[in-house]
Amino acid sequence: MPATEYQGSFLGRISIRRNQVIAMDGTHEQELEDLELFQKHVSDRFFELLSPSDDIPGDALLSISWLRKLLDVFLCCEAEFKAILVMGHDASQISKPPLDRLLPELLDRAVKALDICNAVTQGAESVRHCQKLAEIAVSALDQNPIGDGQAKRAKKALSSLMLVMNLDDKEISNTKTTERSWSFGRRGGHKDRVPGHLRSLSWQVAKNWSAAKQIQAMANNLVAPRGAEATGLASPVYIMSVIMVFVMWALVAAIPCQERASLTTHFPIPKQLSWAHSVIGLQEKIGDEWKKKEKKGLAGLLDEMQKLEKLGQSLIEFTDSFQFPGEPGKVEEAAAQVAELAETCRRIEEGLLPLQMQIREVFHRIVRSRTEFLDVLEQGSKSSMPLVFVIGNGFVSFCSAALAR
């Protein structure tokens, strides 16, 4: 079943209980069923990410297409998490132990996730810059016959590409890329920009900011609930915390990001949790790939960047030794690599902008949810007024929007 259908049926089920705020027989059993269904949805969605379809080209692990699916999973899980935590519960329940400790910890992770979203969006511009350099090489080498001048032009572009890719990730924030700038604010009204491009970033990360340390801080105190807490509301809070940390970790591993050389390859998730098997499997796969990466520079693990790096190095060797008219066998081999390089550039061109927009959506969703939960915690400390009345139509609108996704 598609993720949106999962989400629609789940939110519909939860919304039926909006008027059942007053405790009644069977409510606890319903909560357990909701929790089991939420865990099943998490398991199924991450299983699909662990086993991408071979029939879809460009859908490899940590490709742009795969990352977009990962963010879709995050948005769907976040919508269900908020529904299961707040619908049918009053504010006083949310502000009692252990949620009075676990929920603020989740909200603190949310703040750190916002920094990651900003840093990754900046890093995506480095990917675009690499794409433009690769396109120059494609334009020069996509000739028949290839002349010495085209070979030199391609070599210059590819050498620049390799230089950028081998920058230490601490230098990423100081690298001049394209002129386009981004924001998580509203769209600007500048006429000289293509529709959809955004204003400059709402804030820049500091020069001593570290993506690796930020992920490590998010993973701190990530402890699975035990005993009676494992079947209560502490469980979905833990699940959402794991999902948030994993998604941000995967983005940092894939997309150029400031200071990620010391990025952890593992954060503990108990293997006995049935919903976590696919998450653990993905963590192991990505962690193994990160360990194999000899130089933790700008290229990272993004599938398209890995291809640019591999093809770029091979074509530099070709242009180094090229003399017109070139050896037929080597020219033919280079032509195939140029075609693959052109296809990789096309995938970046078509997928990077939607990915950046999706990261922007995740950013705004986290901000909105964090604000709502802070209001809930404040309300819960003052009274036992039912939560659905506290957030009222705002949450109803949120659920309706989620159902429409």
C-alpha cells in the first residue's frame, strides 16, 4: 500500500477518536492497536527504502531519488506520530512523566535538525556546481571527432571538478559555487529569478559548526523505553526520535556538509524491536559505505556525486593522453563514459531542486510541530483541558493537509 494511503487510513482511524477524550472502556486497547499500526507503517516504509526496486533507474541507495523517498517517509511518519500522541489525549497526559522528559528531548533534537536542514541545503549548491563543471566536459567531449581543443577544455573542467570534490569538508562553507541562494522563508518577488528560487538562507552555520558533532548530539540519550513505558506514549516518542536522527544522519552522509569527517557510523537501536530491523539494515549499509570512503571530502556518499567522481577521473586519464584523432578503442570507451556522465548530470538537474524544496518542507514541518508541542506542554502545566481544544482547528487543518498528500 502506498505511503499516502497508509497515512490516510491511519489518520482517519485516529480522527474517529477525537471525541473520545473522556476515558472509557477499551481506550487503552485502542491505543495499543494504534501503536502497533504505527510501528507496522514505520517498518514497511523503511523496508521499501532498504530494498529499492531494480526496475527504477537512478533509484539506488543514497541517490537523489532515494533521498526524496526518505524525506517522504519522514513526513508521513511525523504526521502519524503527532496524531497518535495528541489526538484523544489531554494536555495533562502529555506533561506527565516520562513524556515531560522525553518530549523536550525530542524538541531539542528538532532544533538541531533545523541546523542540519540549513547546512545540507547549502551543501546541495556544491552538488549543483559540480554538475555544471561536468556539463562543460560533456559539451566538449560529445563531439565526433573530438579535437585537441575540446580535449583540453574538458580536461580543465574535469580537473576543476576533481579539485572541488577533494576539498576538505571544512572548506565547503567558503567555496564559491553558483550564484543561486536559498532560504526557508517565503519566495521572493525578484523578477530576475526563475520562479521557485528562494532568498538567501535564513541563517548560515558558524565556521566552527560541525555536522558530525550535531548528529552525535542528536543521538545522545537516545534510549528505548522499557517495561510499562514500552507500551505507552513513550514508545512513539522514541520511534520518532530514531527516525529524525537517522534521516538527518543519512542527509549528512550523502550531501556535502560542513565538517562531517568524524561522522558516526552507528547509533544504538535495540535489534529486538520489530519495527527497527529495516532502519538498522540501512544504518549498517550506509555506515559500511562511509567507512570505505578513503577521503571524507566534499563528494560524500550521494550516488550521483560518486558517479561524477568516478567518471571524471577516468575521463581525465583519457584527455591526458589524447592526440587527434585518438585511438578508436579509447575514443569509443570515452564516448560511453560521456553518455553516462550526461545522464548523471540530467538526474541532478531534474532531482536536486525538488530535493531542496522537500528539505524546506521538512524544515517548516519541524518548526510547526515543535511550536505546537511547546504550546501543549505549557497548557498541560496549567490545566487538564483536553488537548484537541487547545490546538483546535490548527491541528484539524494539519491532518487534512496530511491526508491530501
